[in-house]
Amino acid sequence: NREKSFVRWATGKGLTVFVVSWVNPDESQADKGFDAYMKEGVLAALDAVQKATGAPHVAAAGYCVGGTMLAATLAYLAEKGDDRIDSVTFLATQVDFTDAGDMQVFIDEARLAALDEAMSRTGYLEGVKMATTFNMLRPNELF
């Protein structure tokens, strides 16, 4: 949406913006785990941004599950003493799951067990199942 675009706003302020998108896994990614999303996603993007710009540090932003992945990656980088990301902004991101908020309406122990069982059969969560969950978190007129 041109009127609500964060990327448009940021580039209009003179910032260089790189965007990394989530990949809905399929059979070809069934053997990949959380570490692959971090190493082949966030960390590979960080390397590419630094190579393209020559910047020693970057400001990062994470949205939704991408923000959750970014938060976990920041913890990993801190453990390694890697300070290449010097600021971060989280948008619609959950990083503390002790109180899952609105998600508790859709997720309980039985649902998590069913998802774990389905994912153990295929090795991944089908995109349509994830999309349904996200659609239910949006206002009614959107689904």
C-alpha cells in the first residue's frame, strides 16, 4: 500500500532498505530447522547487506514471525560477541511467549500437539495452515 508503506517512508528519509521475506516451506525444506532460518535467512541477509553497502553496522527491523526470528538471532549474535546489528525495531512481533495474548484464542495444548504431530509427518507446516491462523488474527472483514 503506497500510502502506508514503511519502505517508502524509510527510503524517503534517505535510508537504504533491504527486505527479506519469509519462505513458506515445502518438501524441499523439510529437513531444515530453526537454525537454517537464522543462518540462511537473517545472518545471510546481514552478510549480503554489509557486502552491498560496506556498512560495519546495520539497523534492523523485524515484522511478525520475522521479528521473533530476528530477536532469537540477536541473542545468538550477543552470545558470539557479534555487534553488527546496532539497533532494532520490532513491529507486530511477539518475543515473550509467557503470555501469548490474542494468540491464546486460537492455540492451546491440544492444538499444539496436533500441529507437532502433523509437522512430524511432513517435516514442515503447510502454508495454508499458517495462513489460516494469520487470517484469524486479522479483523473479520479481511477473511
